[in-house]
Amino acid sequence: MAGFEKPSKMPSYRVLSRDNLDAIHWATLDILEKTGIRIVEGKEILKMLKDQGCEVDFKKETVFFAPSIIEESLRKASKVVTRYSPRNPKYDYKLDGRHLYFGTDGLCVNTTDLETGEWRSSTGNDVARIVRVTDALDSYPSAGGMTASFDKPEYIRGFYDVVAKLNNTEKPTGVYLGGGNAESPELSRALFDYQLEVARVIAGGEEALRKRPLAGGGFYGMSPLQFHRLYVEHTLKLAELGFPCFAGSMTQAGATAPVTLAGILAVTNAEIVGGISIIQLAYPGTPMHTNYYPAAFDMKYGQWAAGAPEEALLNAASVEIAKYYGLTATVMGLVTSAKVPGPQACYEKMMSTILPMLAGADVIAGAGGLGCSMTASLEELVIDDELCKAMLMSLHGVEINDETLALDVIHKVGPGGHYLAQKHTLDHFMKEQFIPELTDRSGYDEWKKNGEKSLVDRAREKVKKILKEHSVPPLDKDIQKELHDIIKRAEKELPKKL
């Protein structure tokens, strides 16, 4: 399945009218012109923006964008992005506005132990197992890993993660460039150079990397309305190399943005549009993708309310805003506050996904995560795979034609007959009905006879089967050696930058 092509007559859901979208756009322009964006420690970037015609207050580290600059920047951005597989081109896919993709979570710092169900800090082995299971599941076109090798030092773990991913999938996987720690800029710059070297080795050289930029990066707002110089600099380096970039925002309603849904959408959009404008002013035509992650905030517990109903509305509205500009967008979905797989996880994940899906989302990310994306769960990953397939049924709509109306069959069977023996039933039932793998539809007696297994029990069995039977050809030995040499060199040199 991987990528689902959106039908031309698919059912749709709209949160915002055209007037609503215009109002958010004008609010965004007003924010960027009058309040502006602060770029922390970003003197050189601010100078560049001033040279490009923006108003800059160097004392406040703030740039103000005229509406004409914003609208021109949005026009210049290339709006189709290709995700390249580092290992097999048949898994490449395009974010082109015509397809829907589901993605795994990418924020988890823990892994739920497959045997005990307890949360624990993730290891490199967890990354490898998660990627291998993701590789085996049809709903996910890429295999990002969901977590990291927290058993390795922070400055080096990303390299171990890349090797673990590449050895366990041929799908596109995260070769992320950028990041680092704003408190250690020298280390972060050195880390970026090593990341780029790793990308060149995987791609087969500088020229091959430019032709198939399998790596990418971008930056998020430090909400409200701030970017840090370090992350903007890294992204501009990628844009200079011709790599696709993203601009993202992770606002929280009532905490880092207004509590009203309209207000949080305005701030979220201002951060993303401001980010796009910075990149386009420096390198016009850079391919752009957007990550709209406005989040509900639980005032009782003082944390993200993952899976809240208002978040589903925010996700759907974000899709519509991105489409207003002709941009593709990743939004949150398949998210939950539940700590374990089960009823709460299922209803929150479906609720947070179905609205942005019907709004025409390009990528909905969050599969496999639990507890507000704090832990990665292999069981949840396979449950979410089934949820994705079930929800996609709603996009097919109801096909009406002579064959599907089946009048000839209805007349043939007549009153009191049945349709089980009809060829028409055999020809169509696989397409017209969802056939689950994990969901139990047996009778009570049969369920008892088969061990009274829950959904989670069946998901765990599937995970173990995949880990036992699913294999991925290992990475080329020469590439493995080159990557190993880079890692060892980085382990020796990078601590000097701390």
C-alpha cells in the first residue's frame, strides 16, 4: 500500500471556509510585519535578510517581513519533494499533493519492552528492531526508527542510528542533517560536517548525493515566534546544496500560542511561513515541505494533550492552510496520551487521524507512539498499521455504476435468496470490504477456544513473527566499513568540541 493515491471524488471534510483561510493568511502577514520573528544569536542571518529588503531590529534580534516579501517567497518555493531511498530506488516516493502517506512517530525517548510492557530508555537494538518491523508493514512508506540509541553518547548516537536503520530497511529512512545543541555551537557545526560526510558515503559520492538528495533537514520555531541561528544556518547550508528543506512549528494552545484554535493556527502559520521566507530569500526555488504540529495543551497536567478532539480540528485546518499556499504538509495524527496499547490509544489515534485524512493530508505522522510520543511500542506499530488500512476505506467513498448497483444479480437472486454463491460476490468482496488481520470478529465460543487473546496479544504475536521471519539484505560491506571509519573518527574528534 505505502502511498495511497487520493481519488478524484474522494469524500472530504472542511474545517475552514475560503473566508476563514483568507483571514488566517492576513493575520499571518500582520504578525510577520508588526511583531516579526526573533532569530536568537542570528546577526549574520539578520544582515542577509536586511539586504533582501526586510526591516531588522538588531538590538531585539528581530526581522519584520513586508507582505510583498512573504507572498513572493511563497511563490518561489518549489512545492514537490521526493523522498529518496538510500538503498533501493523502487521505494522512492513523491510528496506531490496527490497522495496520502502515513509515518511513524519520531520523538520517542523510550521503548516499551516487548516482554514486560514496561517503559525503558531506548537502545541501538531497539532502533534496529523498530525499523525492521516498520519495513515489513505496508502502511508505512519510510522507516524512520521512532527513537534513538540512548545507550550511546549524545554527540555520536545519530551515526549509530543511521547504520542500524540502513541495515534493517530498504525504504527511505532518516539521514537527517542538522540538529545539534544550541549550547554547543562548535560541536554542532562539526557534527553537521560529519553528517554530510555520512550522507555522501551512503549516496555514493557528492554528485550522486546532489542527484538523489536522500538527506534533508529544516528547523522548527522556538515558539512563540523565534528561531535559533544554529538550526537556520544548518538549513541554509542544505538549501545551498540543493537539498529539500522543511519549516515547522510545534505550538501549544494556551502555552506557547493563544488558547483559541484560530489564534494557535495564526501563530503556527506565521512561524512556518516566516521560515519558508528566510530560506527562499537566501536560496530561491528551494524545494519546501511543511510540518504543521499545533498541539492541544492539558491545563490540568501542564502537558501535551495528545489525541484530544480539538487537536483533530487543528490538524485538519493545518492541511487546509498548507493547501491554500499550494504546499505539502506533514501533520500529527495516530497520536495518543495512553501509556499502553488499548481502547484509549485506539480511539484517540483514530480521532486524531480521520479528520486530517479527509481534509487531504499529505503525510500523517505518529504511528507506534504512546504516552504523548514519549515511548515507542512495537505492538502499537502493528495495531496502527491495521488502523491506517481501516481508515483508508473511508476515502474510497461509494462507487456507483451498473456493475456495483448489481441489478442483474438482484433480479437473478430474487426474494428470499442469498448472494454467497454469486460470482459477483466473489469478484467484489475483497475490494468492497475491509478484511482485518488483528481485529477479532469470531464468535465468543471460538474466541474462548483460541485462548481469549486481546488485540494487544495478537499484535505482540505478529511483532515476534516479523522479527523472526522478516529479513532485509545487509548494507554493502564496503559502505559499512566507510561508515564505521567515520564513526570512529568522529568519536575521537567530536569530544574536543564539547
